[in-house]
Amino acid sequence: MVFSIMFAITTGTSSRTAGAPGVEAEALAIAQWPDHEASIRAFRANWHKMIPGAIDDTVVILRRLVDDGHDDHDADEFAADTFEEAQRRFDFLNIARGDGFSASATAETGPGHL
């Protein structure tokens, strides 16, 4: 259960948190599972440790495809605020072309994201 709580907080994908900013999703999760408040807050505060870096070979392929004029079709499960942080850390998240769907769809996320 803790993993599903944490996944919903990070991604905003539970039925109660869908589309909610990460902080709002965290508050909703704490309200629903108050006994897990410390774990919920710790997970959100440290989510970036789960994504220590890019998979370089994949980024090379993505850049080559986009540079050659191909569209890529993106899907992510970030909350809007964590996606914005990920975009700052990983510039390749800003080069998408084509359609996409995202838990962060309400944020201005650039080309390729709804």
C-alpha cells in the first residue's frame, strides 16, 4: 500500500489526485492515510533520488530521431512540479516533438506535451 500511496503522490495518478499539483496530491494522500504522513512527506521530498540520471544511449537515440525530423510520442507520470524539476535536470525532456500525454498536462511543459 505504501508504494501505491507514493506513486499516486509523485505522479498524480490516483483517482483522487489525478491532475493535482504534487503538493496538493501529497496533502490528499496524508488526509487519506494520516498514519503514513512521515513516509509520504519523506517520499515526496526525496523523489529525485529515484531518478539519478539519464540513460545516455537512449538520449542519443532520441536526439538523433528528433534531429532527423521524426516526431516522438511521449508519456510521463510526473506531477507538474516534479516534471518541471526533471526538465531542468534533463534538457532532453524539452526537445519532444509530436503528441504526448502526461500527468502534468495542466502545466506549460513545452512541445510534445498536452
